[in-house]
Amino acid sequence: MILIIGEKPSVAKAICPVVGAKSKKDGYIEGNGYIVSWFVGHMVGLRFPNEYKEHEDWSGTWSFSQLPMFPEKWEFAVQKKTKSQFDIVKGLMLDDRVNEIICATDADREGECIFRYVYNIIGCKKAVKRLWVSSLEESAIQSGLQHMKPMSAYDSLYAAGYCRVRADWLIGMNLSRLFTVRFSNQKALNIGRVKTPTLSMIVERDDAVKNFVKQKYFTVDLDCGSFTAASERVDDEKQADTIISKCYGMTAVVSDVKKDLKTVNPPKLFDLTSLQREANKKYGYTAQQTLTYLQSLYEKKLATYPRTDSQYLTEDMEQSTLEVIQCIGEVMPFGVVDMPNLSRSINNKKVTGHHAIIPTSRIKSEKIDDLPTGEKNILSLISLRLLCAVSEPHKYESVKIIVTCEGNIFTASGRTIVDMGWKSIDAKIENSDKSEQGQDESQLPDIEKGMTFEKVPAKKSVHFTSPPKSFTEDTLLSAMEHASAADFDENAEKKGIGTPATRAVVIEELVAHKYVKREGKKVIATEDGNKLISLLPDKIKSAKLTADWESDFLEIEQGKKNADDFILEIQKYISELCDEYGSVDDKVSFVDRKESSAGAIGACPKCGKEIKSGKFGFYCTGKCGMNTSAVFGKKLTESQLTKLLSGKSISFTSNGYETTVYPEVSEREYNGKTYYSWKSSGKKKDG
């Protein structure tokens, strides 16, 4: 028999109809020569330092003498909450009936590691093939099953993922202990390879906003009747007054009219980061919320694979994508693209693991209006973006009028739309980000060179320089994506810190550790976040160093760099830090402040507003109807709710049932009313 293992139950259920497995068992489905089972996310992970029996000195109170901690042999442990499913998978892997295994976890580094950690800890030696798909539609799975490769073809992918996990362990475990002890802290500091440089960027931006001093400047405006021409910026008010005294009531002459036909090409398709940014701008969703909604759409076969960094499709997708475009026109209120042009969106060289995010043809048979609000909004965004990407360019005529008056130069700019093109479709979803609205220049009247305007009034306008803006998740994701980009060759494949799959998690962890907080759309550092960054050495906060490491992971994935050599580099880096900072600095310390329970602990998964604690438990401040505080009548603790809000599932036993709660919104009708709560499933503890 052939054993197929998916990353989640939903993935396994999507595979079963394709292979003909129908008989439900405890933890798997069987039939037609196949056994289809599943993991529950990460069921195996690296042990914590205190769990290494050969290193008893790593247990107990943290101290400098424990450092650096470099495992001679890396050890893994089974997660307690998923042990029951682990035991089922173990039994199936070792079952004598099984002669071949198919790995059907997510087709990326993380998915590769999730499978191999379990495979290795069990000690399984059976042959494994890899199912690599970007969609859970039956046609995609069928094609994937016909084009599988042996697991060894993905050894470099696993090496990169395993290397990243070890690097994160080494830096997080060693440096968190090093600086916690150095500052005699009352609570553990949390330092991470990507988290700390990200926090540093937030602190730096907050400082720029806080310390900004606005500067006054002036322009002189000439009223030419049908339009107004303005001077360049003038910093000296007396100089502005002098210009006014010279020009007021005099003759202004149009010395030049410059007209250019401008073309704005359609936007690229979404990768995960660009989708997260757009969803934050339009709906205020956090990066994690967007990923959660998109993951659910993927598992419902309505969207392609979420964790992609490509904005292009491959040549073999042209016909299927044209069918999807037709489906969008039939089921969504965006209109029809008569002659879609896919040429700009197809580039095989820019698709490595996964192509851009697009809907699937299944949207034609699904009741879109019945989807939870968040999923419906994300599906609308990716559908709209596909239509925009294959539409005609937006064209306009840019006009710049140059006016002279008494030796002074004034200008007026405007534009006339020639062809709305893709922007006529983009306007179908209203942009809720008011800062982006009203930026288009107005249309100017027909003006010709040599025209004169007699006795023109002139006046002084006062302006102030604008402060930098605090980060939103949109702009923070962009900053992470492009961090230290100037230090890379322009043809480098990877720039920035983190990956599309990890950036949302990094932001949520910074919030969970109370180093940053959300204020509306703003993401700002807390007092502890500011203090931590002020105390740490620059090399730990360096976005460039972290970006270099991300590039190293890519080279390992491509077989260009040795993973063990990279780990040795990390160990050397940590050893140097331990030598340099392995002493107590008693001039500073953190205070273990217990935050008020009335404070916000996260964003509502339905509407994005803050979740706070009130008299009757946790509630959404947006009053959207989402019940965040209880599942099956059981009240959730703050730690459970915080975990859900960070995009992770939780499990507990109540009234004889084992319940799993997912970070997704469940919508149900009862007595004519709609109720919203966490998506959940339960089964009797005894099976």
C-alpha cells in the first residue's frame, strides 16, 4: 500500500477523492490501495536547552557559565499536544503493509522540515516520493501525482530549512540568555535573528517621528484665472514677500508647455507580502490575519498556495488562468476583461518554488457570499488583482506649464486621462486608506506657449514639512522585504529580512513579547522594546547581517553553499558575542511590569479592531459580533486567546471531548441571526 501524509487534515481530505480513499479510520482514511493520513502542523521540534540530558549545566538558573550552548548532536522532541496523531502516523509509517510513502506537506522549506523531522525521529527507511502542488484542486493533485520526484531531489531544500531552524535556535537561546544575565533582568529577554533587527527598525522609525521638528516654508502663487501657478519652495519669508511685491499686478507669460503621454502598466500579481500589504491598507488586516484567511481559501481549493515570493505564472498555466479569469467575470462584480493579456504575468525564470497567488476555477461552483468576511475580502483582492494584471495599461497626458513673471519662474502641473485601462477595474474595491486618495493632479485648461495674463494677483502660501509616518503593517512588511537592499547587487534573488512565510509570525511574536504594540493601524515600540534596542550592540540589531543570512539560506537551498559551514559561522559569531558581553552590566535593568488586563491583546480576526478584556471577558471593541472569549461554552484564557490571535491553533479537553480551535472565523445562522466565533472541531476523548 501507499501511505500519503498531508500537513493538515484538510489537505489529506482534498487528496482522498483523487486516490479513491473513502474508508474513515482513527487518524487516517483508507481505500483503493492508499492510506491517507495527516500531521497537525509541527508535531516534532528541536529540544529546548534544559531538555538535553547530556548537558545538565544548561538547566536551572541562567548564567554565563552555560554559554555558549552548541549541541554536539541536535535532538528533537514530539510535541505533547499532538502525540496521539504522531503515534498514529508512526504506526502507519512502520506498518508492514506500507511499501511506499508520499510526502504531501506544503511545498516549501517548512513543509519539507515538518515531514522529515517526523520521518527521521521515527527512524523510517522506506522510500519517499514528494507531491509538489500549488493548488488543492483535483486536477492539480492528479498532475502532481503524475510528476512526483524522490525525496532526495529536495535534500537542498531541507538543508536550508533545517539550517534556518538551527540558526534561530543558536541565536535565540544563546543571546536571550546572554543579555538577560548581563542586565540582571527580572524576566527573560527575547532576542531573535529576525525579530531583533525588525524591532530595531520600528524603534528607529519611532525616534524619527518623535524627534521630528517641522520646518516652515513658503510658496508664491500666481492666480492666472483658470489655473494657479506656484513658485518653488522658499525658506525665507522676506524673500517670498519680495517676489510678491515684484509680481503682484504685473503680466505673467506662459514660457513653455510640456506635454507627455504617460503609461502606467498594470500591477504585478500578488505574492504573499504584497497581498498582506494591500489587505492592511484596504481592510486593516494584520499580516497574520491575511495569511490565515488565505490559508483557509487554499484548503477550500479557492486559491493557490499562500507562502510564495513570486509575482509571476508559468507558461503552462496560460490556458487554466484564462479559464479562471472567465470564472471571475461570471461570479464577481468586477466586470469582464474582453481580451486579457497574460504576457506580462508569465515568466518561468521568476517562478522557483511557487507561482503568484491567484484564485482557482472552483470559485465558479462555490457560494462566495457564504464565506466568512475576511476570506471573502481576500478572495476579492486576489481576483481583482488578476483582472488588473491582464488588463490594458492606464494612460494619461501629463501637462506642465511654466510661467514667468518679472524674472521669477512659476509652474502648474496637471493630467488628462486618455485611457483608464486597469484602473477602471481597480476602482471596484474602494480604497479605505485615505492617505492614498486625492493625490492625482487636476486637469488643466488648454494653455499655449506665449499666452499672457495681465495684472495677476500674487499671494503667499504657508507650508510645513511633513513628519515621517509611524509604521503600519503595510509599511513594516515593505521595510522588512527591502531591508539593506542597497547593500545587494540589483540582480540578487533575495533581499531583506525574513521570508513571506515568516514575517507575519515575527510581527506577532514582537507583540506577544510586548516589545511592540498596535495603535489602530500603527505598529510602535513599547517602553521595553525601546530599552532593549538601546542596550543591544549594533551587530545584533543589524538588518544587513540578517539579510546576508537570508541570502545564505537561499544559496544552501540552491546547493551553492554548505549548511554545516554556515552553522560554524553562526557559532563563531555567538562565541565572539559571549566573550565580549559575558559580564554583568548592573547600570541598567528591565522592570517586570504586569500590563493591565484592560489593554488590547490583539486584533479581531473578523474586523481587525482591538480585542480587550472587560467585565464579562474578552470582547471585540469593533462590536462586530465576533465571540472571541469562549468555545463550546468553555472560556478561553488570555494565553489561549493570544495564541489564536497570533495565528496558531489550540487544543484542550472539556466535558469528555478533545477540542481543537483554529485561528479562523466560523459563521453560522440561528433563528434568523448570524453568529461569529472561532472555527473548532471536537471528538470524544476515547475516540
